[in-house]
Amino acid sequence: MNNQRQSILCPNCRKLISISEIRCPHCGTAHPTSWWKNNAWTRGFRDPNQFIKLVISINVVMYIISILFNPKATGLTMNPLTFLSPSDRSLLLLGATGTIPIDRYHRLWTLVSAGFLHGGILHIFFNMAAFRQLASIVIREFGLYRMIVIYILSGIIGFWVSYMMGVAYTIGASASVCGLVGAILYYGKSRGGVYGQTLYRQIAIWVVFLFIFGLLVPGINNWGHGGGILAGILLGLLLGYQERRQEIHFHKILAAICVVGTLGVLVWAVATAAYYLLVV
């Protein structure tokens, strides 16, 4: 009796195919039985919410670390805007970005790390609440891997725009979150119909709110917000969405590069900050 498996699920479309297939007859994926297309990453998360929780957890961990690195300087006032605020020194060591970190200390990698740092309990709460809501929409319409690419690259591009416009010092996930806003704006306008138009109008309200909030509240990185939105629109256009094109292996590889690169930068940021505090 031959117990050897004769069929598998395509790593891209998840439909049953023969192990002898050179190309998936359903979605066209080349070499669907190869080992590099059948690992935990390329098969994907069974529940995309796992990745949303992972991103939120990383932000929370970085926030806690930023407080622990200089607890005596932590804001303990009754002002909700500054309550439990990490010191500027901690944030600078951990990878705040802007003209000061990049031009004075040559820390170009802070374009990545700054998106995982926050200046207070309300700052991280509102950013992560917005991320959770918007990421679910982008995952549904673009897929998990394209959402990852849009989120990470939009943050980098948004901070790059703010750097080019002379913003001296900035942190926060809002540039990346605005990238998700931009992607949804593109999707709603491109798809059209009742659903697309409704989604477009709802997200447009976010943009108006961000604009008004940025005008009224000092210290808001409006250039980062605007750069993130434009990056999200452009990436949405270049990557496409599910109704027009299903996610392909390229999207998974690009997302993996973004994730590995981001984790590498964050580990480097924490390690160098700890070295400076303990040794230098």
C-alpha cells in the first residue's frame, strides 16, 4: 500500500493540486510544490489578526523599553498628553528620526525604528487603535502580505518626506497608519460602486480629521502624515488589490524582506541603546 502523499494545497491559492504539477492549474503559481513556497511564512498566517496583534505587541514592548531606559525622567504628571512619557534621551537612543538623528548622528536606519516609538500612553493608544481598525480593512481588500508592505514602506517614506522638509525630531506609527489610509482611499476610488464609494467617503473623513488635528495641535508631524498617505496611495496602485489581482509569491517575499529588515533595525536600536547606557 502506497502511503506517500500524492497531492498538496497550492501555497498561493490553497486549492488541491497534484505533487507533480510544475505550475498550479488554478492560479498559475510556478513550482508550487517547492519547499521554499511551503514553509510557515509563505503558507501565511491562518488568522491574519495574529500579525495585527504582533505589530501592536512590538510597539508596546518598544514603549516599555523606552520608559525603562530612563525611568527617572518619565512623565508622571496628571496631564494625559504627557503622562508616562519616555524621555527625549531614551527615544533618541532607541531610534527617533528627523534631521537631528540623521544629519548629526548619521542614523538613516531611524526612518524604520521611529515608527515603533511613542511619546506617551495616549500617543500609542490612539495609533494602535487606528492601526487595528484600518489594518483589518486593508488585509481584507489587499491581503496580509500587501498590507505589511504598505504599512512598513509608508512609514519609511512618510518619515523621509518629513526629513526632507526639515522636521528635526519625530516618532510614532502615524505615518504608517496614514499609509493604510492612503491605500484604502485608492481602493475605494478605484473600485467604485456603492461599497467603494462608501468606504472612500468614510476614510476621507479620517483625512479631514488628521488635517484639522495637525493644524490645532502643536508638534504633529503633518509632513509625515501627508507623505504616508501619498505613499499608501502609490503602493496600493503598484501592488494592486484582491479583486483585480490575487497576492502572488513576490508579495510574500517583499513582505518578508520588510519584516526581517524591520526586526533587524529594532534589535539593533535596542542593542546600541543598551550598550550606550551600560558601557559608554
